[in-house]
Amino acid sequence: MINKKYPFDKSDEEWREILSLEEYYIIREKGTEKPFSGKYNTHFEHGIYLCKSCKQELYKSNSKFKSSCGWPSYDNSIPNSIEYKKDITHGMIRTEILCSKCGSHQGHVFDDGPTKSGKRYCVNSASIEFKPN
């Protein structure tokens, strides 16, 4: 559960009303969708990826790349759209990525990206939606 107050905030009951069970599990309870199951894993149209919960713009399509890891991957986020938090769950040390406007869990960022940034923002499809250009 997310306890911090964000600019876009809803009660637990309100989140449950607007999110599907899977979206709630991933976004609010910090779950993960099964690899290669998300609708944006192999999606490469031009546009912007938004936070599923609050519609804040998070990733531009030109930052998306084929990572073959099973989740949509980006080499950068839109400035100030992502909050970073140390995650020590599951016996690992990772960096969790959350929407800076509503605190919705996006996934994790790793330092193994193949592009110039060296980053791989590994995002759950259930945490985002796409707005074409």
C-alpha cells in the first residue's frame, strides 16, 4: 500500500472503483504482471504513455525499445514524472519507479539498458495507457 500523500490522491475505496482487480494489485499493491503478457510489451506506435491512474505523461514512444525482458522498456522518462524508491523486497535491491503525481507503482529501473542512457525502465503494461500522437 502507498502511504505518502500525492497531488492526485484517492481513498483505497475510490482506487478500487476505478481500477480492475489486476490493475489494483499491480498499481496499488506493487504487484507485477506475468512476463510477455502485457499489451504494451511489443507496442511501438508513436505517442505518449500515461499513468493509468492519473493520466500524467510518463514516457515518450521514442524512448521505448525492444528489451526482450517481457515488459515494456524505456530508456528514459519524462522529466519529473517518476519518483524513485529503494526496494529491498524478494531478496533483491532494486529501484522502484512510481508516478510522481499519484504514487502508482510502475515497475523498476535498472542500469542495464542498451541505449546511451544505460537505463531500462521496466514497466507493467497495467500501470500505463497509450495516447497516440
